[in-house]
Amino acid sequence: MQAEKLILETDNNGHLMQQPKLPANARLEAIFLVLEELSHKKKRQPPADIAGKGKIVGDIIAPVVPPEDWDAVQ
């Protein structure tokens, strides 16, 4: 068995935009997976009751405790 990956595109009516070249006198099995376009994915949003209510009150990069208190450093 030989596998070949084809990416097919359809128009607004669902018709193939170009017909692929297939081997002559062959039996083929096709499984179609619809590829999601990145631009069509919906952007994640926080729930409306908490959206915009967060507040940064300190340094979010520096550690809370000094490195001397870390077990991994010793």
C-alpha cells in the first residue's frame, strides 16, 4: 500500500477547485479531514463576570521568596 497526502480546496459551493491527478486503473480509499483555518478560530474570551477585573499589584517576574530559601539551589 502506498500513501499520498493531498490538500484539496473547494469553492463557495463545496466543489473542488482543481481535480487531483490520480493513478490509472486503481482502487482508492479516501478519508477527508476538514482543515481549520487559523483566521477562522474564535479568540478565547474570559467570562463576562470577571473580564477586565484583574489587577497586577506587584512585580510579576521576580520570585516571591529569595533564592536562599529554595531547596533546589542547595
